[in-house]
Amino acid sequence: MTVTAGMHFLDPAHTRGPVADLDLRTLDYEPDGRDMTEVQVMDAREHPQPGLHQSGFKLVHSPSAVTDFYDCDQVMETYYEECKATARKLTGAHTTFTYDHIIREAGSQYTGGGKTRTQVKTGTAKGGGYISSVHMDYTDNSTWDKYLEIHGERVPDQFAHVYALNFWRPLSASADDNPLAVCDARTVSIEDLQEVIVYGYGAENYSWYDIGIDTFSVSASEHQQWYYYPGMTPDDVLVFKSYDSDGVIGRTCPHASFAHPNPLGEPRRSIELRVLCFC
């Protein structure tokens, strides 16, 4: 069933400018500081998509062995390995890395792992809660050397392709009150985008906190096609591409949370992490 949903997009007048900086170490985040635009979000179960390497996203049924996702050690030891194993199956990667995860609740987030292998709770001023601002996690200018160096690793000597995959999983019984919407990667144009380097996102333990994440803010366009998966459970994970060395635009997915017009179930709780894949 297609629903009409409001998400916060960048004003089209502010796209395609010089690369901008957003430093949350000195400035509080305003999650609703953009134009609210209503878009049609289609049920991806009713409109099946061609998959991760075409539309940029894929729903995977993948029960986890983790018994408590708020146990940071258990997530790092078990869930990280589960996601890396799935990433290798989806991409053929020979080397995978992940060091951070985020648990989202209404109005707050837990930043786990990272530089201190601990878990820190923060609020909306540091990007917590449901993010309705439409964005893309990386750009063609994203690099991995500093990120890996923090954890005593380096970019492999040999690889033909690089992907970053985002793994988004409900922790609540359902995610239907504030689900995640993803945009078909093929329907995104450079005209929709503005590159922004974000510093100070999340808590200080987050790996990207000081080195900065090179992201795209996204303006609304009639050619974009938006989807969500109703009825997701904790045994499901939505995997979508955040980086593709063949090019980010047209191959990776803008995304944002939206308040479902007919919410069902308890307030959504979810966990997300990114797996960096060298193939």
C-alpha cells in the first residue's frame, strides 16, 4: 500500500554548491531544520525491486544469534560478524570491516563500539532519534584510510571494487510507526544533491566523530521513487548501498525515517551499522 509521508528535504536552491561543513561538536543538530515535503512511499513488497546492485537495496531475512542488542560487547562480538558474513555473500568481498553501530529510539540513540568499544547514549542534538532529514551516507570523495587507521587497520593492497553497505534492523516487534524509507538509487540525480562533511555526529566514541563523514544532503524531485517495507520484524534486515566505487550517484540510496500516517505497534527501536567491503 502506498502512503503519503512527510520527510525533510534540502531546499533545491541550496544544491550543487561548494562542499559545506557541518560541525556538531560546536553546533547542535536540528533534525527538522529543512523543508518538509510530502512524497509517495510505495510498499516494496507490492512493488518488488531488482535488488542491491540495481535499485540499491534488498530485504534479507536474517535471524540473529544476539540475545540483547543493548549489550555492546555481544553486538560487537556476534552481530558484527553476522553482518560481515552477509556482506561477503552479497558482494563477494574478500575483506570486510565494521567498528560502529547505532541503536535508535524516539528522541535518543546509543552509539556503540567505535574508538572506545563502549556504548554512549545521546539525544537529538547529536543526531539521535528518528532522522527524517533525507541524506546519503557517503560521496565519491569518501575515503577510508583515517577510519581504518583508528582501529589499527589499513586499506587492503589489492581490490577491484569497494562497497559500503548499511544494515538496518528493527529491535521492536515491528517498525511500522516510524519505518525507514529508501529511494531507488537509479532515480537520483546530481542536481538533487549537496555535499556536506559532518563532524561530531553521535557520541565522541563514534569512529567518524573527528575525521568527518562526507555525505550528501538531498532535495526532493518528482523523478525520485521511494519505498519501504511494512511489517518488518527483528528477524529482517534492510541492506542498502551507501558507497560504490563505480560511483555513488545512481548506485546508492538516499534514505530517511518517516512518521507513518497510520502507525501500528510500539515506538520503533532499531539498530544500524555499515560494513565496508573490499572485493
